[in-house]
Amino acid sequence: PVVLVLQIAWDALDASLVKFPGDPTLAEALCDVYLKGMKQAKTAAEGLLPALLTSLVNIYRGTRSAKCLEVAGTAVEIYGHNPATRNTFQMLLQEMNAVS
């Protein structure tokens, strides 16, 4: 059910980022949601990974929150074993390096 909840809530989560860009409290809260979702759903949430990482980069751009790096590390830990996600993680690394 975690993946379904995230899918349903995704538009609202994205809208909150647009409405409150750079808000550090929102950034922390969304990162917590992403972390808990990945840890609970594990490989079932792999289909959400591109959207999640895009959102994560946008949060990081606006806040430079260390929590974003924690989410990125957890994503690599959970999904990094899959060769299909290699390009996704290369994009994440390039995007986050460009921000820093």
C-alpha cells in the first residue's frame, strides 16, 4: 500500500514544492516521506525512483538540505544493485554536483 499512497499523493507533494520553494521545514518533511516510503516499499517503489529523484534534486537546489543527501544514499543502497537504475543514479550525481 505504500507505493499506492505515494502515487496518489505525488501531485500534492509536487504542488507543495511549487507553492513553498526553498522552505527547509517542507524539505525535511518531504525527505522523511521519501525515506520512509523507500524503506517500507523497497523494490516495489522502484518505478517511482525517477520522479522521486527529480523531486529530490529540486528540493536540494532550493535548500541544500543534508537530508536530501541521506535520501540519495538510501536510494543507492536500496536500488543501486539493479543495472537498470544506473543511468538514473548517474543523472542524480550529475544534477547534485551541478547544484553544489
